[in-house]
Amino acid sequence: MKRWILATTTALALATTAQAQQTDLTIALQLEPPHLDPTSTAAGATDSVLYANVFEGLTRFASNGTVIPALAERWEISDDGLTYTFHLHPGVTFHDGTTMDAEDVKFTLDRARAEDSVNAQKALFADIAEVTVTDPQTVTVTLSQPDGALLFNLAWGDAVIVAPESIETIKSNPVGTGPFRFADWRQGDQITLTRYDGYWGEKPALSEATFKFISDPTAAFAAMMAQDIDAFAGFPAPENLPLFASDPRFQVLIGSTEGETILAMNNKLAPFDNPKVREAVAHAINRDDIINGAMFGLGTPIGTHFAPHNPDYVDLTAQSAYDPDLSKKLLAEAGLPDGFTTTLKLPPPSYARRGGEIIAAQLRQVGIETEITNLEWAQWLEEVFSNHDFGLTIVSHTEPMDINIYARPDYYFQYDSPEFQDLMKTLSATTDPAARSDLLKQAQTRIADDYVNAYLFQLAYPTVADARLRGLWLNQPTQATDLTGVSWAE
């Protein structure tokens, strides 16, 4: 009997030790990146894998959304707000062993703001007039006008520091400065990262992380329940969350995102070039039905393109309240008493595919017929985002504080308002917090008044994970799956 107890105790001790020593992680996401260069794609799926893990910027977003130092350990701002002097961390190397210095910062920012730049957020760098290298550890950014959001803008995934030596192959072999290095990409299946032993900062607890891509909600549930994966960030089947919450093997985290989920309208395509038609679409939508039917209650209604958790948010939901009779009246006033037919192109996420069916039924009630096309992410980026070939689409904008996209007439929904553009120029040049708050409130009201899009809900972010995992982000202040602080409990 004593021998059996001893053997059992030893086995349990060994099992506990093995468990405590686990340093690998398999985490699933719904969307696979189209490529691996965050500085030349609009797809947040690229940041979801690489932000903070493989690539870093001068600044970065913390888990609570604040902007903190990253590759720049400190900086000074001139009294006139036009000159930012960044002091870089010493001893930083790229994953290929080359040194990261001020020349790389200049290369990155000059490339992002160049006339032929393909950076999806080129507007973030519009106020940069010159980037000057003082010495290997010091770089000066001179602005054409004060920009109160510069440090915030530099924290975006679109502003991560890249090197000229590796830029030609970055889309398939990304080389950054982060705590993890790119190891392998089996397209259609998974991306593997491994710990970078030469990392300049605090070393992560994980030695290896594999990102699995599972687009189908049913398959996501099966993989998680079978524990084939350790976590699923942005779990796509909210109806299954109660099952995981009641199972002691798992933990369920439900956080918020910066994701304004919208029914986007092509403002330059008839009949959406008529504000009355856009207003009619907005009043034909019942947000609660979409949140309950597609998201099983997860989501906060919005009436403009701004996050409800932001202190500057204005609740304008009543301005586009569900009112099908008003919708029909507006269509008649627009010369469309019998309605019309348009396209509804849907990317892969559940909020779009499931929400699209509900929205199509709601629009049909007021005489608007939709021809639904389900697109893969790369197709959506090409057809809708790049070529503007759509009438309606549903997408969640997960970039932080991105209301300035409405000042870009060539953006995919093609809203062209000189008044709004002037408002954003004023905001960019304003540093006083109270004045910026007032301008942001004006901006929210302006796009709601113009019914640019139909604003649906702020996307929630459910994560299902092994109960022993620690350090996963609860909220999504930017689209990222930051593994730098993740570890297994002992």
C-alpha cells in the first residue's frame, strides 16, 4: 500500500512539474492574414498575429488602451509642438541580427508617408514634414503643424519599425524587433512564432506560439471543446459561451473592442449618393434584433462611428432609431416608392455573415432587396475595400480612434464632405484636451447627421481559454493578440 501511495505521489509531482513547465501555446483566430506586412495592409488580421509579438513601434498600446513607450524609451516635445525628439532603446536588434537604429526609424516613417506609399493608414503620417537622424539612438520628427495625436498614431500597427534589409520579403517572412520571431506559415492552417533570445526587453514566458485559423464557428466550438487548442481569441460562436463558462476546464473572458460594426454604404453609388436613401436604410435597421440574433446579446448599440467606452462618445442612437414607416416615407421622397435592389457583400466574421441575413430581411420589409455574396477576406479587401465594388457591406472597424477615415474621400465608402475634412484638420492641429473633445463630438454628430453609414453596434470580444492560462488581454484597444505577458499557471 505504501509503495502505491509513493508511486502515485511521485506521478502527481511529475505531472505537476510537467504542467508548470509548459511553455508552448496554441491559440486560434477566425481570420487569417492576407500577408504579413502590417505596414501595407488594411487587414487587422495581420496585426492580430504580429502586433507586439513580432513587430514594435516607437510607442505602443497597453492592454488598457493607454499609449506607452516601446522602441523609444523617452522623447521630448518642443514648446511649439512641431518637433519630437525620440531616444531609442540601446541594444535593439532585428530578428536577423542586424541593429535597429535611427536610420530604420527614418526609413519606416519616410516609406509610410511617401507619395507612392501603400500604407493603409497613410493619413496618420500626413503632418510629418521631415524625419532627421541625429545619431544612431536619436531621431527627430518635425511636423508641418502641431498634431496632438502623434504619439497615439505611432502606436498603430501601421507604424511599426521595419528595416530596408528585409522589406522585400516582409509579406512572407516578417523580420521585426519583438520578443517573438516568425518561424513558419502554413497558409490556410497556421502561423508559428518562437521566442527571440536576443530580445532587448523582458523575455516572454512562452517559448513557442502557434496561431491556428478556424473560420467556421462550429469547428471552433469542436476544437476548443476537444482542447485541440489552448485558447480562441475572438471566439466566433457566442451562443456556446455559457457551455464553456460552466466547464471548469475553461475560462471565458468578455471584453470590449474598438470595433464599430457598421452597415457601410457606397456613398458614390446610386441610390446611396442620396442622403435620404441612406437615412431610409438606417431607419430600416433594428439593432437589437441584430445584436440578439447574430451575437446572442453581445454588443453595445451605437449611433455613430465612435466607441461607447470613450469619454468623448455621444449617444446618437435615437437619431437612427428603428422606424420602417419613416424608412418607406424617405424612399418615396427620394423617388423610390417601390424600393430598389442592391448588393450586400459579406466578409467571413460571424457578425457579418449572421448579421447580414438579419439585415437583408429587415431591408426587405421596406422594399430594399439585397443580393448577398459571401466573400473571403482577401476577396473583400480587393472588391469592396480597394475597388469600391459594392452597394452595402458589413464590417467592424477595429482600429482605435479612427473617425478620421471619414475625411478620406477615396476610402471605401467614399464619403466626401469638405466640412468634415476641415473639422479633422482642425482636430489634428489642436492639442488642448477640452477643445479636442468638443471637436470629436462635432465629428460624431456630423457623420450621424449625414447618415454616411448605418451604425450597428460596438463589437464585444469573447475569448475562451484553458483555465490555467494567465495574461491574455481582456479588451482589444487595438487589434492584437499580445502574448508578451501570457504564461501557464503552475
